[in-house]
Amino acid sequence: MSEPDPAMQRALAVLEADRALARRVSDAAEVLVGATQVTLLAHVDPDADALGSALALGIALRRRGAEVEVSFASPDRVPESLAALDVLGLVVAPDAVSAAPEVLVSCDAAEPARLGSLARLLDTAGCTVMLDHHGTNPGFGEIQVLDPAAEATVVLAHRVLVEMGARLDADVARCLYAGLVTDTRGFRTAGADAHRLAAELVEAGAQPAVLARALMDEHPFAWFAGLSAALGRAVLEPTGLVHTTIPLEDVRRFRPEEIDSVVDVLRTAQEAEVAAVLKQVAPARFVVSLRSTGRVDVAAAATALGGGGHRAAAGFTREGTEQEVLAGIRAALV
Ligand code: AMP
Ligand code: MN
Ligand code: MN
């Protein structure tokens, strides 16, 4: 018999990967439906996708009667723009989390290190479910719901909720929509399925204008001076690298919501291939956000520098001076 042609082989491989993912979604749902206590974790410096996934599942599990806690290792409070998602008060401080959860769910963390100090729970939990969509994720946990094709981790959380037979009420829908609208930058990178999911979430009670305003379109007036300074310092290099640095005093003065929004302005430079924002978190320590405008794979560069992420959006943390970190970025991009 002749070999199937390459196109057929690729199609079969995609089909098999879809089936494997569906099995894992179903395994995750089965474990969660049977659990009496669940701890859900977002990655450090949680965004709407990480916290939205954890809270959407957490709210549904709580309503089923399970004991639920949601946490993240740092910072020590929920970002202001995400606080309204926690309608049941499920978020607990990292030092108050159960030492050995019956079921642990890791949301939107590309690797155990992204859970910070709470990564220790991976060793003590009865069972770990990992939900993530980063192509750089090496895989961890017993049940791995990992799909780099998903626009956001909330897409996977939604699949698990459907499989659990959970009701999508307005509180759950709001959490899922928050992750979807932010990770797709306002649906710019959303495919047809993600748009259909958005429609379902709006029908369930998520309010697009209210959520988008709170999550993406609102800053304290005082930030304008910080943004102006950050943009004034921006440098365009001949290679198409546009970068700026947010000094420690501004990182301390402004909310993470403001600091994290700078890269979305930098990436709009017409000449930019890659935008980089160096956030100074200690005198010689920088958290770096990288964005690609298309051609360059910034996940590869971030991985080479000890971080990870997606092709178009990635990050890493590095010790050194600003110039040393910039030299590292230039070297990783060639
Ligand atoms: P950020 O620039 O922090 O918004 O991150 C961009 C993307 O890269 C997000 O999907 C993050 O989850 C991911 N990311 C950021 N830092 C890291 C890291 N150190 N390791 C793995 N993924 C990261
Ligand atoms: Mn995230
Ligand atoms: Mn995400």
C-alpha cells in the first residue's frame, strides 16, 4: 500500500492532536466535577486571562459546592482593574493557600516558574490540571490542557466548563470575556471560534463596553505624564527594535495596568519590527515585555533570555544594567 501524501499526513496529525486535547479536556472536567477542594492559580503579575480563567472555573466549582481558593504568588493584591471579577471573594493570599490541595489548577502559566513561590504546590497537590496556551510551555502537571492554537487560556477554561456541564452565568461569562478581549487585543487576533465564544458570553451577560473600558481603556490622569516620559525616552534602532525603559520610581508610582500598557503604544511605531519595554523592578533587575509586529518570533528571543511566551508577545526577567539587558535583546533577535 502506498504512503498517504504529506498533506493527508498533516491533516491526520491535526485530527489526532484535536482528539488528544478533547480527551484531556474531558479528563480535567471529570477530576474537577469529582473534587471537594480545588486551588486555582494564576501566574505571577496576573492578567485578565490568568485570573479570569481561575475565577471562571472557581466560581462554577464554588456554585457546585466545592471548597475553592484562587491565588497568585505576587503582587500582594488583585490588580484594581480585575478586582470586580472576584464576585465571590475567592482570592486568598499566597501564604493562606492550602498546603496540599486536593486538586490544583494552573492557569495561563507557561512553566512552573511562572507560578512563583506557589509552584511548590505542584509537588504536594493530589492532582494537577494545567490549562495554558503558550507554545513555549514544556508541559507540566498530570492533566495537561495545553493548546498553543487557543487565543487565550479562557478558551480552554470554557471548554472544561462546558464539559463539566456548568451553567455559564453572567459572573462566569464576565471572567471569560475579560481574558478573551485582552489576550486577543480587542479581538484583533481572534479567530471565528473565539468570536462565536464572545457572542455566547455576551448573551450570558458579559458587557463588552464596561469590561473593555475597565481592562484596556482607562488610566488615572496622572499617568499621562508617566506615559509621555516613557515615550519621550523611546529609541528606534536601525534594525527595527523600538525600546524604552520605565525607571524604578515610575514602576513604584504607577499601577501595573499603566506600566504594562506602554508596550502596546510602542508597537504601533510604523518602523517597528519588535517593541521592547524594560520595566526596572530593582536597581539591576528588569522585567521585559517583547512584542512583534509580525515577522519576528519574539517567543524564541524571550526563551533564549530565560523567559517565554507567544510568537507575537513574550517576556522575560533579567539581572543586569539597562545596557546589558538591551545587548541581550539585540543578540537574541539576530
Ligand atoms: P507580558 O509582556 O508580561 O504581557 O507577557 C507577554 C506574554 O509572554 C504573555 O503571554 C506572558 O504570559 C508571557 N511571558 C511573559 N514573561 C514570561 C516568562 N518569564 N516566561 C514565560 N512566559 C512569559
Ligand atoms: Mn497571561
Ligand atoms: Mn494568556
